[in-house]
Amino acid sequence: MLDNPSHLLHEMNRVHNLAVELDPEEVWRCLGPAGNARESLNADVLQATGFAASASNPRGISRILNVESAKRGKVYFESGYIAEGKRLPHIFEGAEGAVFLIATAGPGVETEVASMMERGDHIEGVVLDAAGSAVAINAAEQMQAQLMWELEQAGYKVGPPITPGTEPWDIEGQLTMFDVLIADEIDVTLLESLLMYPQKTQSKLIPFGRELRLVNNPDEAPCRTCRASRCPMRLEEYVGILGE
């Protein structure tokens, strides 16, 4: 446990070796609604689940940076790093720092998927591709949960994870992620398209602070404690901050 806030805020790149125990339901979630095909695909899903778990090499890298300011569509971090996004200053209101993280399943699954597609095993390839995605999601969520727990133990509130290529932070955010993190330590590279290789890789940015306004809660949207009434991302009505 990291219980020293000053150490927490100045941690350099940290490599995470992850162990993923994949459940077939995680693969089904990546496949999407299967309807009547679920029974006929069940054997393929079970086989893909086992193969993906054994063929993957899930690893991650993270780094924590201080937040210096957040204004006018930009969040400024220590050492000159900047994240740009129209709504990022709103999400970072009250933030003292942020976690940058990249988690990957490794190339094993997608290499096998490419071979399957070349052989004409398209259904099996699609199912295995979903299993590779499930490994990457599992690895990223595992890292996220551990880092959030460490921050909470150190007395911080933690905000919702933000992913480059989504509404709050466009895909150009990948450039910042790869400036901050030495991703080649886990054999991940950024392509000219701003996609990552291996493809089964996820990147996230997580704000935190003792006075953070938008707090992550998996059971409800952060909108419930957010006063931006005109925000186009609003999912629920504002109910106020406990204690206000």
C-alpha cells in the first residue's frame, strides 16, 4: 500500500505484471447479444476463453502526475504535460493529480486470430478476437481497481476513468498518454493512426484529489453530484453533494 501522499504524487513509470482469470461471460459481453446463436457458439466461446487466457501476456504500466491547473479546455500536469479536451477541466475540478495507465493483453491472441482468418475460420476468429478484448478489459480493470484502492487508502477521492477517443477526450489524447508513459517497457507502441499495437490494449486517465468534485461510483452516474446543468453528457439529474 502506498500511504505516503508525497511519494504517491511523484511516482515514475510502474510496470504491472498481471494474472487474468477469464470467465466465458466476459467473452460473451465482448461478442454482444448472441440471441439464438448463443447455444451453437457456446463450445467456441469456451475454447476461446481457455486459449486467450493461456496465450495472453497481460501487463500494464502506470504513472502518477500532479495536476497544476485545469482551465480553457486543457489540464496542465507537472513536467509540462498537457491533456486537451473541452470537458476535461470540468472533470478535473478539484483534482490534485491523475493516474495515466496502459494495459495490454499482448499480441498472442491477435496473431492467432489473423491465422484463423487466413484459413477461413471466420466464426472462430471472431469469437477469439472477442476473448482477446475480454483479456485486455480484464487487465485494465484489474489495474484500475488496484490503483484506485491505493489512492483511496492514501486519503484521496477518485474520479471516473477517461479513455482517449471518447466524448471527454478525443483520440489525440493518445499522444499525451505515450509522452507520459514509457509504453515500450510493456511492448506497446502507438501507430500513426493513433491506434495501439497490440490492438488488445487499453489506455486510461484517472483524476484524483481530496476535494475532487466528480467522484467515481460504479453504481451511479457522476452526474448526480455534478452541477453542470447544461452538460450534453448528463445521464441523471443533479442531487447535490452530501454535506452541502
